[in-house]
Amino acid sequence: MADGAPINAREEIPKVLTRDIPWEAYMATKLISGKSLQLLRRYDNRSESYRAQLLDDDGPAYIRVFVSICGTLPRTEQ
């Protein structure tokens, strides 16, 4: 953190997992494709069991999207 205080990962995880992600803005700036946006909308803010089913059904497509995002988003967004 900027003030030098240590980051408590256990406290930060819920904040990170529940924040809104501007997927449409990423698509508009060509950081993600339309297909990626479709998959992310289907996956984001869903229950763990629903996400697990999506991964069972189309895991390789989701892996490609997640890996692609890690390579294209600025480090401050990750």
C-alpha cells in the first residue's frame, strides 16, 4: 500500500472478488473480444456451482479468455 502498511490478503480477497469489472469498456478498447465478453458476462457474478458447471461444459474456452486477459490488461488492473 502507498502508506507502507502491510496488505492483509484475507481482507482484500472479498473486495477483489466482489468489485465490478468494466468488461464492456475492455471490449470497447479492444482489450477483449466480443466472444470473450460473452463468456465473461456468463461467468462473472455467478455462484460457485454455476461457474463450475460452465468450466465443465466449456473449460478450454474460459481458460483461453482468462489467460488472454492476464496478458492484455495493464498490471494495475490485475
